[in-house]
Amino acid sequence: MNPEPAAPTRLRVKAVTWQTPLVHSIVLESLGGQALPAVRPGAHIDLRLGAGLSRSYSIVGTAGAASRYEIAVAKDPKSRGGSRYVHEVLRVGDEIEVGAPRNLFELVTDAPHSVLMAGGIGITPIWAMAQALERQARPWTLHYAARSRVHAAFLAEIDALASHSAVGRLLTHFDDEAGGAPMDVAAAVAAAPADAHLYCCGPAPMLAAYELAAAQRPPDRVHLERFAPVEPQQAPARQGFDVVLNRSGRTLAVPADKSILDVLLDHGIDAPYGCMQGVCGMCEVAVLGGTPDHRDQILSESDRVSNTKLMVCCSRSRTPALTLDL
């Protein structure tokens, strides 16, 4: 059986800082000054922003204290409520429920060299990694791409760290200074030492170029994190199926036009969820029977082959029924 998700912690908005025209950083602190769960670079937390609205954001750092987390949020013009809420509603002094930190983008701290690549708001987990590597005196190279210098969050801090580092360096690319051309991700990958671990977080075109360029490298040395799902060239046909809930013995029909998560919520089942796009991992559920049709952006190939888990927000079934550990 899956462990019950940890109860969310209530935190207070300590500070909101303008980083760029579209990015705010937010410091969250515990209400009584108690220490929060320790985090490693690449971790994220889920903010409960209102009824039915939860979003995942990478932790930039601890803001100098064990009782605080810092995140950065870009305002997305296509926002379905998350980034718009953070920018337009959340204010200093507000209290908010936050899920326990989780990490799907772990940093290998003993690698002989780490090559970090970030595009836009993808800098948030990458900046945490650079700071950790610098503290441990482990060699690192950071490629940072943004539309312009003014849109590059944390640029001054990153540049200051790299300028005084004996083990790290910063390479920047700004589209407006390159005639609108994007960063040459293939060149950055080709320049990386053969034994380096590579990390990338950024928009979909950048990640696609990264995956193609790094395809011949050992898979365990190539890491990435998405903040939006990959749009399939042709979405597989959606068919209805049943889900059997092992703990309650209930059987629910999932029609072609609804997700498993939709059906669970419709029936009053309090299932955890976050992005609802298959990129945050919050809605993972164990599969006890049947064959999932995986449509997330998180599970490894071995996880998909094992068919022991799925993301209920987006995945479906290849068999008439799935039995889930719910």
C-alpha cells in the first residue's frame, strides 16, 4: 500500500521580491520559527493556492535559515490560475498550505563535473544545484539562456558566485543579443566532459534539443526536469475503462472524456494532485492489476515497463480495468 501523503504545513509569506518583469521570488517561513524539512537541490514543494488549485515550484534555497524556503514563480500569460494567483493575490503576511518537499530532479553530488543548463524560469532548480556544488567545491559549468538580461532571474547573484569561484563558471546566452537565435544546446552538450553529469530545465524546445544532443550519453548521467508536458504529435485514442479501488472495493467507470483523477474527485475521493499535466509526480498511485497507458513526463522507462505505478491525472488503461491502491 502507498503511504498516506503527509499533511500540508502552513507557512507565512515572509517576503516577495521582484526578480524580473515576469518573475517574483517568494520567501515562505514557518509560523513558529520551527525548522522545516531539509531539502536537497532539485526539490520542489506544492503550494495549495485555493480550492482545487495546487502547483509545484522548485526550491531556490532556504533563504539563510532552516525555517524558510524560497521559490521563484514566472507569470505565465496562459496561466490556468497558479502563477496568476501567486503574482496577483499572494501578499506578504498571507498564510498558505505547503506540501512536504519532494525531489524528482536529484543532483549527483560526487560527479567529477556537473554541466547545468537552464532556460528562463528553469533556472530555479539549477541555481540551487550551482550553489550546492560550489559549497562542496565540486566542478560545475552553468549555461544560462534567457530572452534578455532583464528577464534572467538571479543573474547578478549567479554572476557574482561564478566570478569568485575556483571550480565553477557561467556561460550566458540572451536571445536579443544573438539576433533572436536560441542557445546552441548541442554545442553545450558536445563541450561537456565525457564523464560529466548533465542537467537541463527549461522550455520544451530547449529540452527537445537537449535530449537529442545527449542521446548517446549514458542515461544515468543525463537529467532533466520539465515544467510543462510534451505535446504529442498525435494523441492516442481515448477509450473508457474501469478503475477498481483496492482499499474500498469500489469500481468506477472512467469515460473517454475524463481522467482517472476527474472521476476520483467526482466521487468524493480525496486523491492528491498538483499540476494535472503529468509533470509534478504528486498524483502517483500504485497499480495492482491491469496495464496502464502511461502519458506522464516523469516515469523512467523501467518504471513504465514494470507497470507498478501511474499518474492518475493523465494516464489511462490499455486493459478494460485497472486495480489501483486506493
